[in-house]
Amino acid sequence: SLQESVLDILNQQMGVEAHSSALYLSMSAWCYAQGLRGCGEFFRKQSDEEREHMMKIFHYITHAGALAVSPEVPKVEASFDDLRAILVKALDQEIQITENFNKMTEHCQKVRDFQTARFLQWYLDEQLEEERQARRCIEIFDLMNAKDALYDIDREIHDLKKGE
Ligand code: OFO
């Protein structure tokens, strides 16, 4: 069964994933409201993925016979300055999540819970991809350069999720 400290950090991370899901949904809503349907869909999918990340931890905890805590749905901002501000915020969010998983893995190794450390490896792999994609969004935005190309930027970012 899970050690108390490991259970705690897993439950905390469920809250972080829930927050992330709520934040991406809010970004999605903002994009749709601006007519940026491609980015709206991109962030809606991103929001779904974060919920899946949360549920993967939920299942891990429950299968270990421990108590998963359903996290409070946090309040997230509803409006943003512009699309670039959203893309930068999304990258910051992912970088912070990667750091969480680094710390969690470090803790699991310290208390010799190598099974949970291995479980967390999936998230570290996933974070590589998520950070890459978030960086690519900003690159696309900057390469195509702002206002005149907003329609094309929207389509390019949408296409990043194609085939997923
Ligand atoms: Fe995008 O991060 Fe969840 O884990």
C-alpha cells in the first residue's frame, strides 16, 4: 500500500491537474469567443487531456487501496490579454507541472517507493511532448507574426492536435 507522504503528493497533483484542466477550458472558451475556433478546439482537447491525467492518478491511488480525494474545482481567470499571452501562460503551466513531477519522482526515490516513481515516469515522458507542443505554438505565433496572420495562426495551432 501507499505511504502517507506519497499518497499526499499524489492527491495534491490531482488538484494541479484539475486546475490545469479548468485553466485550459477557460482559455478554450476565450478563444472561441474571439472567433479563434482552431485554438478553441486545441485548448478544449488540452483540457480533456489534463482531466485524463488527473483520472490516471485517481485510478493509481484507488487500485492501491488508498483514498483518492476529489479536488476542489479552482477558480480560474476568464479573460486574457491576447492569444500570445495565452500561449505563454500555457507553456509556463506545463513547465511548472514538469517541475512538480520531477520533485514527486525525487521524493518517491527518497522513500524507496520505486513503483510510484515508475508510474510517474509516464508523466515525465508526456511532459516532454506537452512542453514541445506549447513551445511550438509560440514559435508559430511569432514566425507568422501577429495580427495579419491570426486566421492562419489559428489553423496551424489547430493542426498540431491532428492525428492524436
Ligand atoms: Fe499537461 O500536464 Fe497534466 O500532467
